[in-house]
Amino acid sequence: MDYHKEVVLILDFGSQYTQLIARKIRELGVYCEIHPYNIQTNQIKSFNPIGLVLSGGPKSVTESDAPICDKEIFQLNIPILGICYGLQLIAHFFGGEVEKANRAEYGKTKMIVEKPDPLFYAVDGETRVWMSHKDRVIKMPEGFIGLARSENSPHAAIRSKEKPIYGVQFHPEVHHTEKGKEILKNFLFRICEAKGLYSPKSFIEESVKKIRDEVGDEKVICALSGGVDSSCVAALMHKAIGENLYCFFVNNGLLRKNEVNEVLEAFSGRLNIKVNYINKEDEFLSRLKGVKDPEKKRKIIGRLFIKAFEEEAKKIGDIKYLAQGTLYPDVIESTSYKGPSATIKTHHNVGGLPKRMKFKLIEPLKELFKDEVRKVGRILGLPDYIVDRQPFPGPGLAVRIVGEVTKERLEILREADAIVREEIEKNPKFRHLWQSFAVLLPIKTVGVMGDERTYAYVIAIRAVESVDAMTADWARIPQETLDHIARRIINEVHGVNRVVYDITSKPPGTIEWE
């Protein structure tokens, strides 16, 4: 059965946890999508959702520029769950009173469930929840009743007497909330009456059917990099259309050390998927000469990728489709889902491609988060060393060299990055890391090596922990490990005399430096 027939929409008010809400709901077997808080009610109706979730957010509902959703959503007669700011917004709409609390409430908090309700089925009495707010509801909105309280929030959970409209001051999506999963499950299955149609297996079944319906007997080319995203796309497309899939692996000169051999051996050998190898290293580096702006680099690389595919496609015959591994976070970040916010950067898989290309895009993974892609990849039979591979950006090492890309800088970065990968990947303690890599800075510093003055490049080490790349925290790698990596880089990589460690989280920084 089509899992799209059972969808929950999340209206995003800017919370750092919005993507986490989506992932938790999907883990419970219900498909959901994130949309801007200002989506119109008639657009919401077109999805025929079984429920709505209003996310948290950094603003106060009492501020003049507070984000406000369409009030008509409360007339749709479908279940609504407001989380943190979402609760305060519901209270504000229905005549309640919200004020700045005397003290903020952050972290684990004891909450008392005061009234039985389907939302708190099997969540009795005292429980620990995760709070993150400065405002609180002090006057119950008209037509609502209180369900729970905490020391600082007299109305920590509320619901309408007549409609399935709920609000909670805490964050059930955060794992620190002891019964958070049960509360979300209660909302989905007891209040929204979901059946649980969504799973990696149902995604594969629906995707294969959709691909076959769209493509028919046409040929499709796949932009293969060897990473989990493009590999999963290749396996999914191969399952759907078999020999009509043509995988192209372009060596753009921006790949990591030994990557060409690793990818070709994995696909033509173990996976038995034919790969067309295209060496365009000289052309890419020639076009990137003198280019320093990261957005220009991305767009040049995107255009050259498509040009390479078009040239190869002519040799095969009439090809209409290009499949690539765009993921849901790429779509969210590139299209600024949070209403009027600015685009942070163009993702190669989304905005780095030319508008007038000859192919129609097929992006079968654009609804998935990275952890979902890994689950799908395992079901499709991809080996662990591909499924568990760290994400690698489409523009490759070009966005890990700050400034101009040259052959000399690429060789330096490849060697330094190989050392970081080797030292991190061989230690099982670091398998939880989302990404760990080296960045080459466009500056040289003075050093002393062998009693002689040196003037060489700086390498930055970047290592982060994350679940879906929408937010990330810098990894607390032991000093001994960092010391060992730094010594190896300086001793083994000619042209480097200084190594630094990036301790910036996302936000405010992005994971990649460009």
C-alpha cells in the first residue's frame, strides 16, 4: 500500500529539532514531510494529512515578528500536536496567555501527568522530559484543559475539549525525554489513527514501481561516486530497470586517494553493476583555475559533470534520464524550507546543475534522511564498507581546499586526508563519527623543521558527530589521537608545517568549510 496515503506534515518554525521530529515519526512507521510554517491551508489539504505537528522555534509568540501559521489549520478537524513554541502558539491563538518565565527551563525536567489521556497512554505520574524554553503558558486558552505540569510550567501539556488539538511544552522527539517515543507513538496511532505503512522495505517497493512507471523502457544514466547515496541510487535503479541502467563514474580530479580503484572494484566486481569510467581530470582542473568563490566552484563542477554525461550518453544512444543521490536534507537546506531565510549554500546535487540540461532528473532518495538511506542500502545488498562510508561532497576536494584548486594543493590535501581517514577509520571508537577529514587552508605559516625555517600550508582537521547533517557537534577526539595525526601529517606530507583542529558546531558553522 502507498505510504504517501498516510502522511503527517510538520510545520517548521525554526527549531533545531525539527528534522529530529521527522526522523522519530518515520522510525515509528509513519511517513512525514517538513514544510515552512507559513504554508497555506489549501496546500495542506492537498496532502490529505492524518495529522499536523507544529515545531518549536527560537522566537516568542509575544514578539511582533513572531512566525505565525495560517489560523485556518485549526478548522481542518485533523489532529494537531504543538511542541514548545507550537504549544505557545496554540495557546496564543485560542486566547491563552504566554509570558517570559522568571527563569528559563532547559534540560531534563520532572513532569507530572495529572489527567489520563490517549496522548499519555502508559505514561503515568512522574516522568522526565527535555525542556528548552524561556516562555510559558500561564493562562489556559479557552476550551482547553491541562494534562501535565512541571515546576516551572503550570501547563506543560494541554488539549482542546472538543477537537484533537494538543500542545506540549517539552520535546518528545529528544531522546532525553524518557517516554518521548511512546508519546509520539500515542499521537500517531491513538489520536491520528495511523496504520504504520512506512518502512525501508515499503520505500523500496514504492520507488521501484514509481521508477518503472516513469521510465518505462527508456535508458537511464546514474551519476556514481561510490558513496552510499549514489550507490544506493544505482542499486535501486538496477533493481527497477536492470540493463537499461548505465552508471558513469567521472574522475574529476577531485577525488580522495585511491578512490578510483576502490569504486571500480566494488561495483564491477562485488555488485556486478557495469560502470563506465570517464577520466576528465585535466578538463575540470583547467576550468577551476583561478576560481576562488565556493559557489562558482560548485556550479562549474556541476556543469562539467552534466557535460561529461551528455557526451557519454551520445555514445549509447537516446537517453532522457539522469539519476542522482539527492537526499532530503539537501533539499531542505538548498531550498530554505524555513520560510524567508537565506540559502546557506548550493548543494551540488540540488542547485549546482545547469538549468538547461538535456536530461530529466530522477532523484529516488530525495525524501530520505541519511540513516534511512543506509537502511535501504543494506536491504538492497550493498556491502557494509559502502553503506557505512562517510558522506563525501559532490564537488569533492574542491570544497575542502579553501580558495583556488591547483594540482599541488590537491596532492597535499589527498595525502593529509588519507592520514586522517586511516587513523580514524582503523579505530572502532570513532565509528560513530558522521565525518572526519582534512581541509587545506590558502595560507602559509612560518615553521621550524630540522633547524631550518619553513613556510608551508596549514591543514585543518574536521571531525563531527551528527545524525542527519542538519545539525552537528564537533567530535571530542582524544588529544593523543590528534597529536598522532598531526605528527604524521607534518612528517609525511611535504608542504605542510602546521595542523589545527576545528571545534565549531553546526550551527553556526557548516560541516564543510565551503
